[in-house]
Amino acid sequence: MKKRILSGVQPTGALHLGNYIGALRQWVDLQHETDAYFCIVDYHAITVKQDTQELYDNIHSLAAMYVAVGLDPSKVTLFKQSDVSAHTELAWILNNFTHMGELQRMTQYKDKAKGNGKQTVGLFTYPVLMAADILLYQPHMVPVGEDQKQHVELTRNIAQRFNNRFSETFRVPDVMHPKDGARIMSLDDPNTKMSKTGSSQWGYIALSDAPDVVMKKIKKAVTDSGSTIEASADKPALTNLLVIYSAVSGKTVGELEELYHGQGYGKFKKELGEAIVTWLEPIQERYHELIQNYDELQAILKQGQERASVVAQVTLDDVKTKIGVI
């Protein structure tokens, strides 16, 4: 039997190259060897203020990009969190098996709460909703980045607490670590992770960026002192660019170092930009097809909803029976 995995992304803006190299690339590979569930976690997005139309557009943009990068709806279950009501129902139940102190220690909550004025209960308890997202589908593994490991640990604690009280109910999932070298840094600050919410529009390359925008961003990307093109600890900016180049070209970092031995930064960055543009072309073509074909996109999400709902309801009914409401 294939092992089951589950992961998700918030629809809060354009996916970028760091998302692909750090997560989506692994998801595309994993779809062939696992029973994979990938969720658009739109209820998590509303823990901070959202524009209604922008959120709606972002949800469908994310769904289209999931498919465009290579996720096959016939092999994976691709669905919206809000389409499966069991998520919020289980989250309410799990709130009663979660301690206040656990939520107060969540690093991401403390980071998001800084300077945001009055905080909502939703922002405080969203790790419990994330636990419900995961536990409903009984996954063996949850592929997440370093910033989400604490949430999976909380999920494990909640699952074990429930199991100890009511007998074996939830599979306790393991964290699936990303491949080495998968952490992509900002183009304008190699000491921070590439992010669409970073300090500058020049720090990331969106998967939807036009060719001229890609070339401009790579041209403006910071480099290290010296002129040797090599990956090393004292050349974090250049190392980051080499890792990106390797991901979009299929060449190893070593091969790229040899190819550009004795060459200047100018040629290197120009050809890196061109390689990214070439790599993005089929992704963007498929993405625009889906965005323009609303019926196809809705059919994919409907199919995912139906598959996910069947699995989620089995878990939810078991939980409700054990706590005594069924």
C-alpha cells in the first residue's frame, strides 16, 4: 500500500521559485509513489484581513498553478479546504484537546501578532485547524518546511492525547524533510528566505512573472565580492543563484561552476535569466489555459472535493462516535 502524504499552501499571493524548488518540485515527484493530498488552505488565509475578490482570484490562481507545475489531478487529490466542512468541525473538537500554553508558544503566531493591533481568536487557534487538516486524512507523512515543523509537532501531540483517551483513532504523522539544498534565499538578501512578503519586489521570482521581469530581477540580484563563479560558504548570494540555475536547467552546481569557470557575472546572470524564462514558458502556458477555462478548473476542484470528503468523513464519524455525539 502506498504511504499517504498531505500538504497545503495558503492562497495569499503568487507562488514563487522558492516555493517550487523547496516544495512543489518534491510534490510532483511524490505523486508517483504516494497517495497524495494537496490542499488549498483558504480558511487559514482569513486569519488576517483579506480583500474578497482578491482572495477568490488567488484561490483559483493557486489551483491552476498546482496543475501547471505538474501535479496530475488523476493521481493526486487536489482540493479546497473550505469545500470539505469536516475541517472546521474537527478543528472545533480538537480545540478541546489543545492547551492554551501550546498555542501561546507557537513561533508563527508570535511573529504574525507583532505590530498587527488587535488579534483575532482565529489567528491564535489556526494551528488547531492545521492539525485537523492533517489528521482528517490519516497521512503517514507531512512534507513541510522548517517554519512549519512546530505545527506538525503540535498535531502529533494532539493526536497522541486523543488516542490515549479514546483508543487508537488518528495516525500520528511524521515530518517529511525537504531535500538538501532546497531552501532558496532572497535575490536581494541571501540571508533571508525567498518570500513574496519580503522587503522588496526584487527579492523573488513569481512563477507568473513575464520574461522581461525575470531578466530584470536576475540582473538586479546581489552577488558576492570577487568574480569567481562558485558555490561556497563565503559566497551565499552566488551559491543561491547556482542552486536556482541547477534547478531550472537540470545541470549540477559542479557542472555550472565548470561551465562558467573564468567567466564574468554578467554572462552568468544573463544566461541564468534566460534559463529561468525557458523553464517557466510551459508552466505559464498551462497556467493561462486553466485560468481561461473556468469549467476545467472547477471540475478539478470538484473531483478533489468528492475524494477528500469521503476520506475525511470516515475519520470525523469515528471521532464523533468516540466522544459521544454520535
